[in-house]
Amino acid sequence: MKITDSNVASQIVKQEQSEAGMLHFFNHIAVVEFYEGIHVDLNSAKKTIEDLMKYFGNQKPFGLVANRVNSYSISLLETAEVRSIFPNLVSYGVVSHNEAGRMNALVENSFCLSENISYDNLYEALDTVYKNVTNKLNFTLN
């Protein structure tokens, strides 16, 4: 299910489109839906990275959910560089809608700092990522 077809669509604050896909912003999280067949790397996701930076900056804690409604590949070797661009990315989740997506999420999980990033359900991913971000916000404020 695309985020725009979900019951949280009305809570989308802002949307951006690029050659790589759609980016949907909420208060403390963003949902990215990359297009079918794209290879996601620093070059192809340049506008997505810029849009995330404009919206969240590099101080405000935020979370990112990759909603894999399409099949695409990512450059895992650039994961560390992406993490350095976003030191304030505190939670990440991947929603898989089929077995191939789940296998990709498991591989991605091995490159991430968080314990589990793979979700079968969009709402579970949004809830978990949001809770992780708000916990970080509460911790930062104290």
C-alpha cells in the first residue's frame, strides 16, 4: 500500500518528487517510495537527500521509512556515507510487501545500526520509527 492510500495520508505535511521517487514528510518522519527498477545511490537520490536535509536539517532527530511498494536496488556500500550526511537520523525502517523485499530488507539490516528495520506492515513501521524518534527527542530535552 502506498502511503497516499493509507489512513495516515491526511497527516502528510509536505511531498517532494524526484527522478528517484516520492518523498512524504510528517512531523518527525519521512516516507520514501522509490520508483520501480531504480538503483538508489548517492547520485540518483541526490534530490531526496537534499529534500531531507532542507526539511530536517542535521540537528533535529528524525526517522525514515522506505516503503518498498516497487522493486529497486540500493548501493549498500554507501550506507556509511549516508549515515554521515544525516547524524540526526535516529530510526530507519523498511516495509516489504513480498518475499524479495523481505530478503532485501534483511541484507539492508546488516548495514544499519538499529536492531530490526524490516516490517511487513506500513503502520507497524511508522509506529515503531515514530516512537524511536520521540524517545530520542524526550531524551534530548532532558
